[in-house]
Amino acid sequence: MDDPVFPRRAWLLAAATAVTAGPRLAAHDLDRSWPDGPIVGAQVSGVAVDANGRVLVLHRGENHWMPQGAFPRRKIRQPTVLVVDPDSGKVVQTWGANTFIMPHQIVVAPDGNVWVVDVGLHQVSEFDGAGKKVRSIGGPQVRFNMPTDLAFLSDGAFVVSDGYMNSRVVTFDRDGKLVAAWGTKGARARQFNVPHSVAVDGRDRIYVADRENDRIQVFDADGRYVAEWTDVDRPITVRCAGDTLFVLSNLDADRGIVRRLDLEGRELDSFPTRPAGTTEDFEWPHGLAVAAGGRDVYVGFTLTGRRVHRYRTGDAAGVE
């Protein structure tokens, strides 16, 4: 579950401000002008960016999931997807009322449709741009048990991290037919302890955020183990942008960090989600989206933070 992070080794906190050698991305700073005032007062679990640059914010409405606790089983009454204009920071569209129980992540597919992963419904669901449901995948043939995230391969097939209870990865063809599943609970190769997020790069390599094992595991498109990266401490969400992988980690409650890695796992740059010296609540970063070739990074916060922020740099060199 989205449990609290206990105090970790001092070197983890030092890592939040460390920058390693390699191609440089100018530091991302919090854009305090965005969004245009408070747009959500609920737990923000996911963030995505569509082809037009619009920001999709997924929140949990009146349903809260607090550390170490159960969550409500009723569907959320209010619209749970907010579409925000990237320039004005204003909400321009909403949808998803009476649809989800505990939405966990939101992903825009290559065809422009939107997918939402719901740990409460044990489903992944596809919607068109207006928020009309196209299909849901779950049930007896798949038996998800609290799935967490979804990513697409180049041929339209997709991968689901399944997640809190099943400790596995499941692949489907573009029509939603089950292809394969792999993984058990543990700490060895092809084992997971809360596979919390998944991403796919341009080579169809699959990156799984193995949260409680403090690592990212890398697989090929057929699920064969390639590598593991262990210098990422509690990865929450992973997203590919060009030839880099952005990794959101939570070090200690309100001490989040976004790292940019090359596709061999080397850290290129990083920035904290809570700016130094601020007294605002930035607790529990959870959602992550990358736009404009890496220039803009969006982070959504759950628990008491309950907001979405944009971090921006004027220098995207090395990310395009």
C-alpha cells in the first residue's frame, strides 16, 4: 500500500541534492505560477500529458487511502480526471465521475486514448479523449490483484505491473489478449516486492519500479531479465522520455527526488520535489509525467500534499 517511509540512511538524503557526471540537464525548479490556483483538494495519484501538452491529473476525490489502512469500496462520486491547460494552468475538462474506487495511475496511449489503473476495481480501463469508456481488462481470465501501472510497447501491446498482491508483470497484445505473465514475490531476478510502476523505452525494454526492493529491474519485450539498477532507493514511478528514464522516489515522507537516468542506469541529474527552505506541504509524491522533451516535469502528491506541481528548466539539452 502507499505506506509511510521510515527514516532512511543519511546517504539517501544526501542523494537528493547530488548530481553525477554525464550529459547535463539544467536543474528543474518549481514553477510557482502553475497551476492557476488550487485545482484539487484530493489525493493526486497520477499525472499524464497528452499529445497537445494538456496535463491529465488523476485524483481520488472523497476516497482516501491512508498509510497502513484500508480504503473505501464505494465509487468516487466526483470527476476524478482533470484536464489542465499547460499554458494557463486552468482546468478545461473533467470526467470520470462514478467510475473508479481507488485510481492509482493514468497513462496516455500512443493512439491518444487514456488508460486508468484502479487498485480497488482490480482493472485497467481505456477511455477516449472525452472520457467515454472503451473497455476494461480484469476479471477471472486475468485476475489482477491491485495492479499499479501500465505502459505500451511499439506494436501497441501493453504491459501492466500487478502490483501490490500478485508481485508480477502481465503483458497483453494490442487487442487486450493475455500474452504472458512473470514474477513472484521476492528479491531475486524476476521477483518483485511491490512492482509499483512500469515504463517502456524506444527499444521495447521494460523498466519495472520494484519499490520495496529499492531497485529498477530491466527486461526485454519477452520478459527476459536484462539488468537491475540498485541506486534508486524506493522508486515510486518511472517514465521514459527519449533516451532517458525519469524516476520518482520518496526518501522520507516529504523528501521526494526525481532522477534522470540514461538507459544504462547512470544518473545524469536530479532535483528534489520539495524546494529547499519551503514550509509548504509536499508530502508523498506519487504521480509523474514528463513533457516537452524533459523541459517540464509534473509531480502529483497524495496524503496531505494533495496537489500537482510543475518543475521546469529552460535547458532541455541532452534529453530530446
